[in-house]
Amino acid sequence: MAFTIMANLVFGIKLVEYKNITSSLQSLLFMMLGSFDFEALTQGHVILGPMLFFMYQCMMQFFLLSMFMTILMDVYADETQSTSTEKLGFNSFIRHTASETFNKLGNTSKPSHKNKDISPKDSGLSTDVICKIDRAMGEIDIYGKRLEF
């Protein structure tokens, strides 16, 4: 608003674009977008014309750059916040996949020993593997609960 009033006071008598406050504001907004007549500003006032132009351009560029950086930093902060493991869904995915695997292993019938390469003691191997997987899932669940905030 200060630049608008200053432009109106300095150029209002000589330039039509700055004859009142609203037209001064409009002219300054157009100036910020790059539509300006530097020669007319210089003819309006030899010293204050160029000084007003450069000060206004520097202030507006700084203001717009600050707004842009604030938006970028806000979005970056939102994206880099640590998310809980429940939001990621990793634990539920592991639990779901492991339970499906357990169900598939539990629903299989006892292996027939038609193949002579497999001994009867190897059939106990699948229950040992199931116990180890179940224990690992319990540890993952405990670890996931510790990471939640």
C-alpha cells in the first residue's frame, strides 16, 4: 500500500496511470508482471521514478520468492514427517502374507512317501519352519509396536 500511495503522490499529476489510488495499484500490479513504461516513470520524476521502480521490483520479487519457498518448505515438511508403521501397512502386509502361507501349509495333506528320496523325518521340517516363522512374526509385531508414536 505504501508503494501505491507513493506512486500516486509522485506520478499522479504527470502520468494518467497513477491518477488515483486504484489506478496506481493496478499499474503497480502490472509492473510486477512486467508490463511497465520505464521512460514514463523517468519522465514523471528523474530521481524518484527509477528509485521507486527498482525498490518496488526488489521488494515484490523478495516477497514472491519468500511465499514460494514457504509453500515448498511446508510441503517438504509434510512429506518428510516420520510415519508410523501402521500407516505404512508393512506389518499388516507381513501378517497377512504369513497367515496365508500358514494356512496353505496347514491345509496340505501329509506328504506321501512315494518319492524314496524324502525320508519320514523330513516331514517334521515343515512344522519346524512354521514355528520359526511364527516366532519371527511375533518379533516383527513387537518391534513395530515399539516404533509407533
